[in-house]
Amino acid sequence: MFTRTKNDSSTGTKKGRRSPLATATLILVGLLTTGGAYALFTSSATADTAQSSAVALHSQSQVNEGQKLFASNCATCHGLKAEGTNSGPSLIGVGAASVDFQVGTGRMPMAADGPQAEQKPTQFSQTQIDELAAYVASLAPGPAIPSSKYTDGGGNAATGAELFRVNCAMCHNVAGAGGALTEGKYAPNLQSVSGRHIYEAMVTGPQNMPVFNDLNITPQQKADIITYLKYIQTHQSPGGFSLGNIGPVAEGLFIWIFGLGAVVAMTVWLTAKSN
């Protein structure tokens, strides 16, 4: 015996039969739920692994000593657990590279509030800086201190010069002489900056500088940029007096004032002598 399926008088569809759209919707919801759960689990596992790796790079004694130094010198602005306050940003996730750059160049601790932290003599020994970096790195994953193979100037200077002109010269000048920015800020002179601090600045983006991660500029390309900067640090300008490498405006002004002035003075002298 066959059972008839009743038609729904209001919609014209058969009762007891599921719409094809409902099946597709259920499949889509299932895929989204499974994919989301997998992504969350993977990211959490990756973060835990990265944090464990960061801690493994430093001894527990370094972390403990760094925590003491942080509490006595940095917690006023950054909070006892580096969570940040109204006076300073959170340091969770900035990594050891950021600490090594900021403290190693004397920018931190800041002497006074201003448009940006200025470079000054360091207040800590390198051992203490390493301990502070170890403590901050233990809080969350972040950029690590770079290997010397990328910072010793052993890359391609010609490639580095091209990369520097494209990515950095608009602020730092093509010769790394620095330049003024808006609201009292400035791009610092790179003539005496170490390769290690240059690399750390690229991966952490201090002040107004953008972050150049390994997808933007690879580690080898960063090494090439450092090689170029080391080259211009050690080689004098082949054109003679460099005028501080501050660009064509200064050079043109020099020619107009001193060059044209010398021509006028020579003309007056020759005319007076003939008379």
C-alpha cells in the first residue's frame, strides 16, 4: 500500500519533504563551525608554542632579574605587569627586539614627555638590557633580537641602496641623514646607528616608523639595507663637501649664496683693479 503525501494548500509544497536550501544551509553552517574551531585551536597552539620558544631563549634567572629591573624602572609608566597605563603603552607582545632597541639607544626610559623619545646615552648595561628584554619576551610572543648574520653588513650594498631609496629615503633621506616630520617629530640620522638597532627598528616600528615584517622586507633584504647604510657610514662623499647630506635644497642654497656671491665679489675686484 502506498501512502499519499498531502499538499500544503497555502504554499503549494509537499509536507514532510525538506527544502534543498535547508540542506545546503546546514552543510554551510557545519563547515563554518568546523573551520572556525580549527583556526582558533591552531592560532592558540601557535601562540603557546611561540611563547614557550621565546622563554626558552632566555634563562629563568634572566627573566627574574629583568622583572625586578622592570618593576623599579619601567612599571611607573608601563604598569607592574607591562599592561600599560595612561602614561605608557602596553609592552605585552612587543618582543625582546623592541626592548633592546628602545633601551639600548637610550630612548627609554624617557627623560621627559615630548613628541617622540630622543636618543641619549643608555642608563643600563648590556647585561641589564638583555634581562629586561628576556622578561618582556616571556610575557607574550614578539620580534626577537636578530642574528648577527643579518646585522654585520655582509649583504649586497647595491640591492640595499635600491630598497632603502624605495622604502626609507622619503623620511631618512637617501644618505640616511634624517629629516623633519610633522608635529615636531623627526626621522633620526642613521650615520652612527648599529646594524642590530637598524634591524630592530625595521621589525618593531618605533615612533612614526612603519613595521617592515618579513612579508614586506625579507630578513636578507633587511641585511642588504644594513650593508648599504654601513657602506655610506664608512665612505666619504665622492663629490667633495657633502653639506651634511641634507639634500638638493641645501646644495642649491649654498650655490646661490656662496657661489654667486663669490662671482660677484670677483667681478667687483677685477673691475676695481682695472680702474
